Amino acid sequence: MNATTMSHGLRARERMPFAWDPITLGLTAALLLVGLVMVSSASMSIAAKDLGDPFYFLERQLVFGFVGLAVGWAVTRVPAMLWDKYSLALLLLGLLLLLLVLIPGLGATVNGARRWMRIGPMNFQVSELARVLVLTWVCSYCVRKREELLRTFTGLLKPVGLLAASAILLLLEPDFGAATVLFATGFAVLFVAGARMRYVLLMVSAVALAFSVLALTSAYRLKRLTGFLHPWDDPFKGGFQLTQSLIAIGRGSWFGVGLGSSVQKLFYLPEAHTDFVFAVLAEELGLVGVIGVLALFVALVWRAFRISRMAAQAGMQFQSYVALAFGVWIGVQALVNIGVNMGVLPTKGLTLPLLSYGRSSLLVSLAWLGGLLRIYHEVKCTSRSAVMRTPGGPR
């Protein structure tokens, strides 16, 4: 497809009414509403005590939710062809952000980690945006270097090397959880793009070995990775957060103690409205509420995979990989957060997408959802154009 044909197709798509995906919109709205309710419930006590305003966190979640929706809408206006065209510039921007946050005076330190940059009145967690920018380049690479990726080990080594460099920068913050999610998503895209199974298994084994060495050579990381196995051995120090989370989940039983009636959120469970909002949800809404939220996440991941397949069938490989990356990312991060809350995974410091209080996470999640909606629009417009060109088709 030459530049003239691509430009003509782009102009044709822009003349068509925007094709919104009602399923993605509905699932996103449901998760956002559940998130607002649970952030409000989980944060009221601590906000009233520490800040004198029980709705402090809810108000800011609402504000950044609307800002995120505006950013997501803006992303729907940007053709995916431009993401592909400028993927290298986006990659360099992502790496630059990961470097800048490590510079004293530029990066803000919170709870011993240097993951944030001060932007006006807020701290922005750059790893949230950087991961998206890095994965966008990986998706573009899978299209541009497809033959090399299919046939040679070097073709796989290049993007894996880039993922490794990004992961090292994340580990320096430190942000072990973000590095894990980045690698999982990147490998999923590379595998679906056609990288040979034996090469993928070799690289996955190498990465797993490297992470193991990092964990074993750092007392801090080793304690974080193994402390979840026996939280009751130290319930008032290292295991305090997890034991309180497990108590909250256990109290929820089948139908929960009732919305707003959680006991653990009353100064017992640290970070109840951020990393551990799922535990409060389980306590107040019970197993029924948990299954409902899990169903929403599974449905959103399935929809992203469905849009990815639609794009692949329409010959839009880059868009297909981006939609796939979004689905894997949101699924893996939700799985890790819920696993941490339930004590089956070590603490990672990852938010529950669209539900937890987290301004950076919410903004980036909604922006990426805007990208998914853009891909759906382009797929539908391509299908319409194909029907219109068919002899005897509608005019």
C-alpha cells in the first residue's frame, strides 16, 4: 500500500461518522462507576481524619476521570497510522521520561520509590505512560520487521533488548511490578506476531532467571517477594498490609457486610483506596460483587482481543497488535493486583485499572481505551469502504 493510497483511505475514514464501540464504552463506564463508589467508600474515613474532607479523594477521582475521558476522546481523533509513523519518537520520549524521573530534583520520592514527576499540582507516575509508548514501538516493530522476527533469533533479540533496557530503568525506581507487566505484555505481542516458540521460551527463561537473580541479590526485593508466603508470621510489621487485606476478604463472605460498612478501611488497611481497593470491595460486596467485577474485566479483555482479531482480518496488523497489547496489559495488571490482595502474589504496588484511586493510572488507562476505540472505528470504516466498493453493494 503506497502513501497516496494510505492518505486517500485516511481521508475517507475521517469523512465517515465516528463508529463508537458500545460494548467497550459500556464496560468502561461500568468499571469507572464501580471504581468511584469503592474509592469513595474506602477513602472517606481516612480523608475525614487526615484532610478534614471525607470526599477529598472522590472529588479528585472525578476530576481526573473527566480529564481522562477528554484525553481519551482526543486520542480517538488521532489516526493509528500516525502512532505507527512516530513510534520511534514515542519510544524515545518514553525512555527519556524513565531517565528523567531518576534525576534528583526532577523525580519525586514517595514511600522510598522515585516513580513520580511533579507536574503542576500533581505527581505523575511516568512509568504508566512510558510502558504504553514502549509497547507502541514494539507493535510497530512487529509490522516493520515481520520477516526478521519470523526467521531469526536476532529479530526477537532486538525488541527484547529494548524491553530489558526499559525494565532496568523501571527497576531503578524501583518498580518491579511495572517491569513484570511490561515484559509479559511485550512477550505476548511478540509471540502472536510470529516469533518462533523456541526463541520465545529461551528469552522468557533468560528473563525469569535475571529477575530471580535480582530478587536473590537484594534483601529488600527478596523480603517483598517471600513475605506474602507467611504474612501471619509478622502480622504487625512486614505482613500487616496483607493480613488486613485477607481479613477484609474473609469478612465479605457471600454477599458482603454492606456498602460503606467495611471495618478494615477504618485505619487498619493501608492504601485501602489505591492498591487494596479490591479488598474493601470484597468485604462490602462479598463474593457476588467480586465475581461481578471479575466478569467486567474478563469482558473488557475479551473485547480488546476481539477488536484485535477484527483488525487483523481487515489487514491492519499494527492496529491489531496495539489492541492485543491493551487487552494483555489490562488483564495482567488486574490479575496481579487481585492476586496481591488475595495473598497469592507478592506485593507489587500496582493499581487495579479504572477502579483504584490513581490519577496517573486513570489518565493513561482512559487514553489507551481511546486508542482502542480509534482502532474499532478504523476497522468498521474499512469494512464499510469494502462493502461500498463491492459491485452491487450500497452506494
